[in-house]
Amino acid sequence: MFDIGWSELLIIAAVAIIFVGPKDLPRMMRTIGRYVTKVRSMAREFQSSFEDLARETELDELRKEVTGLRDAATAPLKKLQQEIDKPVKIGGGGAGAAAAAAASEARAAEIAAGEPPETDEISPEMQEALREAKAVEAFGVSDPGRDDK
């Protein structure tokens, strides 16, 4: 580190003995040892904090990469969920049009048979549509979009 050889160490020891004296030399060496220990511990702490910072930076990059991969993997599922959640018009096509039409026909058959439809699991919008269908039947029109005249 400092490239100090044995000859330089002997010169430093001789100068220390001359200026400090042999009596105070052990106390001075202990003090120097304490300072060296403090400097080494500070250097070790600095190095460990620097390594922690590097790890955190790598972890942040990894988190961003994982988030990007997760978003890319779930994007088709989100689009599918949006398609499923779209309202379906009966007769208007779409993935659930046939199922909705069959359910509507089953409810219409229940109404025609005089049985009250089960409204426990029907959404408020569907209940409103049933009320409108009853009102249309009361006027004698079978399909509100078609004129029977």
C-alpha cells in the first residue's frame, strides 16, 4: 500500500525512540494501533455501504425487469378480461351473445308460463330489462325494434 520496506521501518523506529523515548514508546504504539484500527473499521464500513448500494441498485433493476416481464405476461389476460367484462348486446354478436340469448329465452319462457323469474342472481340492469319486456308485452308488440304493422 505505502511500499515501506524494512530499512525504512528501522529508520522510523530509531527516530521514534530518539524523539519519544523508550519509556513512552509503548503508549505511543498503542495509540497509533487504536487509530489504525479506527481507520480500518471506517474503511470497512465505507466499503460495505458501497457494496450495499450496489446491491440495491441491482435489486431495483431486477425489480423493474421482473415488473416488465410480469406486465408483458399478463397483458393478454387483461385484454381478455376487458373483452369478457364488456356488455353484450343480444343479437349483436360477440362471445356471449348466444349464451345471453338462451338465458333470455329461458326467462321469457318462465314469464310466459306464469312463473315469476328468479331475481336473486340477476343484476339491477337485467331486472330493469325484464320490466321493460313486460311493458312491451302489455302493448302487444313482440319486438321493440321491429314494427309488426
